[in-house]
Amino acid sequence: MAKMTKAQAVAAVATKTGMTKKDVAATMSAIYDLAMSEVKKNGVFTLGDFGKLVKAKRAARMGRNPMTGEAIKIPAKTVVKFRLAKGVKEALLK
């Protein structure tokens, strides 16, 4: 199954809502910008009943170089995770 492109998503939302593709693209861009600024500022952005972006700290840990098998230290870093809302998970996993 092929992935949906941004253009296909914009067209699908425009068809479903009756909005123009230009308006849908602008709305999606505004949501994206809002999500980025909120995660940077507050560490979390909730998108209705869909899920939320969460900034989390990942601790330093030991890992292995897959080529040599040598143990290496992986430094601590901050990552962003997306957590699906409970209702979405239940609907998708039926």
C-alpha cells in the first residue's frame, strides 16, 4: 500500500470539507507551526482526540556498534514522541 502524500492529504481534506486546497494547506501549515512552537515552549502539544507530541529526555546508555560488536556509549539527548490517544488506538486495533 502506498503512503499518502501531503498533496493527496490536502486534496482529500478539501474534498471532504468543501474548503479550497489552498485554505486546507494554509490550515495544515498553521497547525504544524503551532505544534512546533508549543513543543519547543511547553514540551507538549495536544491535537484534540488524535494524540499529542511530547518532548522527552532520553538517558545516556550503552549500546553496540552493529559492524564490530564493540560496546559504545550513547549520549543523553532530547527526543520528540507522538502518542496516540486511547480512542484512536482502540479504533485502529479492532
